[in-house]
Amino acid sequence: MPAPVAPAPAPATPFRSVAAYAPPGVGLLAVGVIAEVFAERGGGLPRFDFALCTERPGPVPTDVGVPVQVTHGLDRLTTADLVLFLPWSDFRTPPPPAVLAALTAAHARGALVGAHCVGSFALAAAGLLDGRRATTHWRFAGLLTDRHPEVSVQPEALYVDEGSIVTGAGAAAGFDLSLHLLRREYGAATANAIARDLVLPPHRAGGQAQYVAAPVPADTEDERLAEVLAWARAHLDRPLPVAELARRALMSRRSFARRFTAATGTTPHAWLLELRLARAEELLETTALAVEEIAHLVGYRSAAVLREQFVRRRGVPPTVYRRTFASS
């Protein structure tokens, strides 16, 4: 398992304008994912200036043969706060020089640049991943390593946050990457609200494995495991030792740990830690509860323990996080 990838601290000004670059052969799923996440919603949620762009505006073929009409050119990359390069079918061939130059120029002026799936190959071709960690679809991680040995490829990571450069795994991991960026810059409450609107899990840690052999319960034991996980989510104020979870699942501790990792791609300890911190984030943002009370509600014996974990995993203490993201 890869080590958890800590998110970078939120910048002073969160991104507002988003430009997603669609090369010929762009993945139609990727277009839908990004367009849905950054769609206008109202209800107090951030409003994004979202645009799909390409080198030559007009009908752009997709990987399923259905063209997408794109009206914006490379000029949108010169002003966007967030620039995303979408995956495409011909990723083994580097994008045209003008596109690579636009990506490097966007990053040089301070834009946040990202890609998921094989879109990471474009960032590598532009030299933006040199000396950095990055990920891509697990099937092509070896190819990315072979072609760009200067990149530290994390083949199992769901997404990797390097501050001004972010990369994600394949297909639906575009949702995970986008929600991570929303969480990083707008806070857990905003990311969770958009996730609920899209009927998605609100948060999966970047260090979680992108490939799980059996994501759907296959037998009675896996169904019991799912019930225990739901119970644990509702009782975060309790210690929740693995022995108790295993007992509730009617399994031995060793069998429970093995089943848990096979079903979720992470360990019970790491899963609970991330769950507790995510709930603490939301309470810090949306309530005026004291940090000590929040610590007890999410299963820590004191505010000091919560602070230690928060600083280690989020890079800032709870009080600073609250000042950054608390609802006005």
C-alpha cells in the first residue's frame, strides 16, 4: 500500500475559473465528470466559470465516436485558475508543441494544473512532472515510468497532490481528484455538498489503492462487513478497536483485516483515521463546537490528540483550519 498523500494547504484565493482541455479522442466520460463537478448549482455553493477548450475550436471527436462541440481555444488556458488536461485515446503520442507550451505557461503564471488517467502523460510530456510524484491509470503506470523516468510514479495511488500540480488515477477517479481539490480549497462542507448532489462518496484519501479486486460484496461475509462499516460510521465517538469490529462481523481479527483490505483497498486503522478527520473537518466548518468537544465526538480522548493527528495529516491545526473554512 502507498503511504497516505497529505493534501497541500489551501491557497489564499481558491480557484474560480476552470479550463478543461479536450484533445481529439478525449474520453467522453472524463468530459462528463469534470463538467458535472464544476457545474453551476446555487444554494450557496461556489460558482465556477467553467469552459471546455481545445487547440482548434469546433467538433472534437471522442473515444466513443460521438463528437463534442468545443467553442474555446487555447486562450482559455492563459487566464484559468485551474487547468485540467483530460485523458484521450492517443495518449502515446505527445500533444502538439503549442498545447504543451500553453500548459507550461499556465503553470508558470501560477495556475493550478492537473490531469487524471492518461491525461498525466500530457503533463509529463510538458515537463511539469519532472522531479515530482504523480499517478495515472494503474494499467499504464509502467509505461509512464518507462517513458518519463524523471517522474516518481505512484502506481497504486488514487490521486497525488504536489501543490500546484495534481494527478489522478483512471476513469472515475476524476471525481475523486476534483472533490479533493474542492475539499482542499473550499473545505469539507462544500466538497461533501457537491458529492451528495452527484450521489458520490464524499471523500476517498489519495493514498487509497485505486484498484480493488472485489469492490462488490460477493458473499455473506462481505455483506456483514458492509453492515459493520455503516455501524462504525455512525459511532465515531467510540474507540472502535479492530477486535470489536471483527466481533460484530462474526469474523476472527485476522480474517476481518484481510476481508477489510480486500474490500476497501486500505487497512481498518487508516480507514477509521481518515473517517474521523473528515468528520472533524465538517464539524469545524459548520458548527461552533469547541475543539475539545469535536475531539470527543469523533473518537479522540482530547483536543491535543486531535490536534496532533490534524497537523500530521492536514498540515495545519484545527483552529487554523476553522478560520480558513468556517461558514460565515
